Amino acid sequence: MDTVETYLEQIQYLEEYQCITYDVYCEALDLMLEDKLTKNFFYGNITEGLFDNIRRMNLSQQLLRVFRDLKNNLIKISSEFRLNLTQIVTAFRQRSIFQMFKAFGFNIMLIFRAFGELAKFVRKGLLEVFREIYKLKIFQQLRKGTIKVDEFLDKYPLLKKVTGVVVAALLLYIWLNMTFLGDFEYDFDFSDLAGALAGSFSITALFMSPEGLMLLTLFGTGTAFGLSVPWLGKSVYNLTVAIVYTGYSKMKGRDKTWKDTMSRFKRRMKKERLR
């Protein structure tokens, strides 16, 4: 069985997945739906010149497993929410969902493990640190340069231990919650998430970003998040439900059927969320 360390080690290979384009991703989803997806599909559709790297990593086999595991969860969601499987796959075709998956190397288990790492920091008091930073307006001092980064981190030593994986999970957490709270058009930069996984986007950079301000404001003012870290980190299924919900929120043609579907998702997610 794969360990947390095994999944986190895959972060160094995320760049290899950049050869997967949106068109390839959509075609793979369609073939997955028809049970016609094989590893030969990825070999035939990757960017020319990357074959040796992909063969070395056995990338096609990894992607095949990811899509097969994804379909198993989508079938469960289809049954629970009384949705056609094709409708759910349509939600996954949204470009923002593709960008999110690409940042994590199309590995939903890596996303799940990232939330597990975030949960460890939550248990150590990370959210309380965020609330204090907001209350004392320290993030404003950091932005104005009246407090130095080293001084800031010395004041909150827990932040020194926050890894790029945890920052990426925080960014994704914000994105999923903005959708749940009703901001369907929230403009999110997935390059920051990818940068965090690559180690080039730090916890201090997070506080400088619009997402960081959103995070501190929501926690600092006591605004309740719709989805909690424990709920998202409880199972891959819960995480998949949140992603499907977000995909649906981006769909056009928001008629009564769309509204009823969103309501069913929201009732389930509210009922099951953990604090």
C-alpha cells in the first residue's frame, strides 16, 4: 500500500505531467466513461520528445490507474445523487478542474494526502495562528514591510514548519470553499498552487496574495467555512464530491435541474461536514 511519503515524493515529478493537455484530458475522460481507456492512449497523445521520461516513470500506467480509481468514485456519486455518470464527467471537463488536477499531476490521492498534511497543522493550532495574525493586523505590517519576514516567522514558529504541500492544500481549500459559499466566479490562479507544490510559493507569499487575505478574513472574522479540513480529509470520496460540486458550479445553462442538483450536493455536504 502506498504511504504518505510515497505520494509526497511524487511532487518532484509533477513537471513531467505538463505534457497532458486539456484536449488529451477530455478525451481520456470520454474513453474512461466508455471503458476504453488504455495506457496506449497516453503514449499516442503525449507531447513528442518526452517519451523516454514517461517510459521511465511509467506515466501511462499511473494515469490509467488514476482514471480508473476516479471512475469508481464517480459511479458511487452517480448513485448517491441520482445523476447520470455522463453529467458528472461533464462537470470534470471544466477547465478549472483540469488545471487543478494538472497542478497535482492528475493524482487525486496526492490531493487527499495534502489535506492530510494540512490537518496535522490544524490540530497543532494553525487556524488559531491565522486568527491572531488577522486580529493583530500583522499581515498588513508584513505587506508594508514594517515587520520583516524572519521576525514574522520567529513570532509564529509553527509557520516555519509549513511545507509547500500544506500551502497548496490551503490554496485548494480556499478555492473549494469559495464555491461552496456561493462565489462561483471566484478568480483563482492555479500557478500559485503548482508553485507551492514545487516549493516556490511560501507561507509568507500566501499572506501577500488575494487568497491569503481571503483566508485570514474568513477565519479572523469568524465567517464559517462550508467545508472543513476534517471533512475533506476524511476520504477520497468526500474530496471527489467537493470537486464534482465545484465542477457543476462552473457549468453554463443554470436551469432548474442545475439548481436542484446543486441543492442536493449542498444538503449532503452540510449534513456530513465535521468541525
